[in-house]
Amino acid sequence: MRVRSRKHYRTNTVNMNELMHIILSLQLMFGSRRALGALLVILALGGIAFGVWYYWSDPGRTLKQADRDLAAADTLWDRDEHVDAVREYKRLLRKSDPVDPRYTYLPRDVRPRLYRRIISHEATFAERAEARDWITAAYHEGINFERPDFEREETWQLWEQVVGSLRSGADRDRNLLDEVKGKSP
């Protein structure tokens, strides 16, 4: 039977002399123990900061939070607390901004329902200017409503008026662009 030498068993462990050699080499590289200590503290703080950032930017966590917020707002709407529900819907739609990637998790099939509720509420109970702003936002997202989507005729007329002005402005811009292209060489 062959017996392995003691040296063979020690290859997987760190020799204390080697560890001291590494520490002294780092001290020489950074100039002092303080510099080495400061570097280790900075690295530790950086690791902690990265961990916190990763936790807060976790897409799964944000998706679950958006679903919970949407369910809470829908519950408010179902209990006829429309003012609070509309406030939550506005917050959810404002936070789903492509510039802020943590809040882009409202499903596209849910967004028309939220816009319709906000526009109907604002046109009926609040300022029409606010309803116009939300109609413009919905139109720019590619949402188009039909007459049966709204409960009140006044809301539908406001929708048609704002969308009509947006379409005529887009047509005017397109015509200007065609004129400029026609005149260029």
C-alpha cells in the first residue's frame, strides 16, 4: 500500500506563510495597512450597494408589486371609491414610463381599461383639461376607443374632439413634411 506524503494533503489548504506573504504584498502594493483597509472597506460598501440596487431593480419583484397595486385599485373601483381608484390608476400609468424600466410592467391589455376609467371619471367629475391630457396620452399609446366603450355621450364627444384635433395636427405635420421633401433636391 502506498502512503501519500503529508505535503500532498496540504495542497488544498492555505499555508499561513503564504497568506502572510499575500498580505505583505498587498501592503507593499497599496503603501500601508490603512490603504489596504480602506480598499477593503470600499469594496465591501460597493458590494452592499450592488446588492441593494439588485434587490430594488429585480423585475420579478416589481412585476408582483405592480400586480398588487393594480388589484388594490380595482378593488377600490369595485367598492365605488372611484376617486381613490382613479388616483391609483394615474399613479400606475405614470410610473409605467419606458425611461424608468422598473415600472413598465402593466400589461398592454389592461391599459385601455385604466385609461377609459380615468377619462370617464375626469370628464364627468373633474376638469375637462385633465381628461384631455389623458385622452392625448391614450391616443399616443395607440389606444382607440369606440362609442360603446364610454357610458356617457359627453365623454365620447370629448374623445372624438380631442382625437380629431390630434389627427388633423398629424395630417398637417405630414403634409408639411411632404412639402419639404418635395422641395429638397
